[in-house]
Amino acid sequence: MPYKVGLISLGCAKNLVDSEMVLGMLNASKFVVTNSIDESDVIIINTCGFIEDSKKESIENILDIVSYHKKTVVTGCLVERYLDELKESIPEVDLWVPIREYSKLNEKLEELLKCEKIEKINPFVRLLSTPKYMAYLRISEGCNNCCTYCAIPLIRGSFRSRPFDDVVKEAHDLVSKGIKELVLISQDTTRYGSDLKDKDIVDLLKEILKIKELYSIRLLYLYPDEISDELIELISKENRIAPYFDIPFQHSSDSLLKAMHRRGTRKDYAILINKIRNKIPHAILRTTYIVGFPGESEKDFADLVSFTRDMRFDHMGAFKYSREENTPAYSFLNQIDEKIKAKRLKEIMEVQKSISYSNNKSHIGEIMEGIVINYNPVNKIYELRSYWNAPDDIDGKISFTSDEKLNIGDIVKVKITNAFVYDLYGEFNK
């Protein structure tokens, strides 16, 4: 009788890809995936350990699951980072598997479950958990930027591009299964190919674009100084690449950017943004900030507010600085009080609200093409994914009405008729 397996995936889309590979290795003749904790024989928790809030969420999930007295397997970033401490503090967990031991995950599960041979984890064998029309395509692993606040290099190691042919093969495989939208992800997407011979992100995009059945490609996590003119030019010419630039600037103050070990200056960032908008007037720009980084003065924060008002990002997210062990910034002087962090976070989000609302109103009357991603039978409202919003639920929603019955995954056009602070509203355009 097959084992019933439940899996909880925490953290980012890159972690979700790992979870999908773990489920993919569990052969259907030996395992059945279930959403029910009570029905599960074994529960796998793929954790995040990036910042304090994500660590707390991971711990809370582990403690909750072990209370069910099921066989419990914990993997992921938190385990990679705190393996010894976790083993000691939560002995109820049956198996801890850090990222560096994923190649042996099959053997560890065989031993734990006393079952027959399980195939090794394989990037080409994934049980997709995303909707049937889209999938994430991870193109590299690790990071070389070594930002002083970030634990990613400690967890995921140095930057490694996936082999060019492997990425292209997986893209073909995914599209052959009906995937219409591919979202390219990594810790540093624009660095792709820097460790390969004669290949870069532009070469990769051109090769994937040869897949005629593919409707849309989206890039996430672009490092500012790696966005080349050639990349901007390609996106401007290829309507199947979403004109969507997700660029985590983190801050605008030159002194803080230097302390963060971020390349570039406020002036550099403004030049880049203007270059993108001049070349692609309808481009969507999203960014992420850290507020309360050690030494952030009132002047630094005022600079960030000014930068935000000047650049008028379509989507912006901000986080309070999280002091992470074994990162350089952990020992920096002038750590910022939590109350000041919270105050600055609230203020910068208030600034963005008015910008988002103004930007969103500019879309009224526009006809957006995209994929139907949801339908609420109660209020008879559909949702659309267009070039305007990414699939990670950070951007707003596009809701619309239709007199015609539509199916999830349909490609349709919607005329935007109303705008809100974060969301758009429209009607089906025949």
C-alpha cells in the first residue's frame, strides 16, 4: 500500500521548485500526495531561513506538525543554516535534511520509511504545484553578491548557472505539458551565464523564445548593474517577454548602499530606470527596500522617500532590516531601534500608496491581454494575469467581469475600467 505524503513548502518560489522536485522523486506506485495532515503517513516541511519572520514561521510549522505524531521530515534553508541547533531543540523530528544533502534525500527516506528504492532528486522530474498554465523555471543557484545583510550565500553557496542545454530542455518539457507562462527565477537572474562559456541571459531568452507554443516569459530578481542594454532591447522587441522589471534596489542612499555592499549609486539607479522607461514606455517596475539598516540616518531615510517619489515604481515592497547571524551587518554599529524601523516602514508604504493609486489610474481605458487565473462563482468575478502583475501575490490583482463563460488558463483581453490603490478592475473585451 503506498505511503501517503503531505508537504508544506515555505518561503520563496525558488524553494517551491525544490519542493516540486522532492514530490517528483516520490514515485506514484509507492507514494500518494495528500493535502490532509490526518491522512498523511509522513509529512515533509521545506523550510525558509532567510530572515527572522521566515525563521519563526518555519519553527511554528515544525512544532505544529510534530504534535500530530506523524513521521516528520524537515528540509530546506532553515535546516541548512541551523542543523545542529534544530536537532537538539526539536528531537521529535524524524529526519533533518540540509540542502547540501539533497543528493542523498532518497537514501535517507528509504532508511526512514523502510521502503524500496527511491530515485534521486531530479530537476527534470517535478510535480508542479503551480496552476496548470504556469511554472517557475530556475536557471541558477547561489549568489556571489555577498550583500552584508544577506544570508543567502551562507545557505545556498556561490553562484552556479544551470547548464544552458538543461534549462532549455526543461523549458521544452514544461511547455509540452501545457505550460503557457514561464517565470525565470534564481537568486541573481541577470548574472546567468557569467560562469559559462559564451552564454548569458539574453542568449537563454532567445533560445526559449524559439518554443512557439509558449505564450509568456517573465523574469524575476534582476540585479541593477547587470541589466544590459541588450536585455532591455530584447524585451522591447519581444512581446512574449513581459515588460516587467523586478529590481530590488534595497535603498537609494549612496552611503547605505556602500555599507550594504550593493553595486551602484542613486544616480546609476535613476539612469537605469529612465533608460528602461524611455525604451519601453509601458514597462512595469517593481522594487524592494530594506528600512532600518544599521546606520540609516533620518537623512538616509529622507533620501529613500525622495527617490521613491521621483521614480514612481508601479509595485514596491519594503521590509524592516533583519539582523542575521554570521552576516557582516550583524556586527555593525548603530543598529536601529525596532520602533524606528516600524515607523519608517509604515511611512514609506504610505508614500507608495499614493504613487500606486496614481499609476493604476493611468491604466484606465487600457486593454490588457493576459491569462485567466481565477474565478469566484459567488460574485462571478474573474482574475487576470497580464504583463502588469507577477504570480507571487506581491503585486495587486486585476479583477474583471465577463458575460461569456471563460476557463482558467484562457488567454483573453480585458479593458481596465477602474483602479484602486493596489488593484485594477475591468471587463472582458471581445
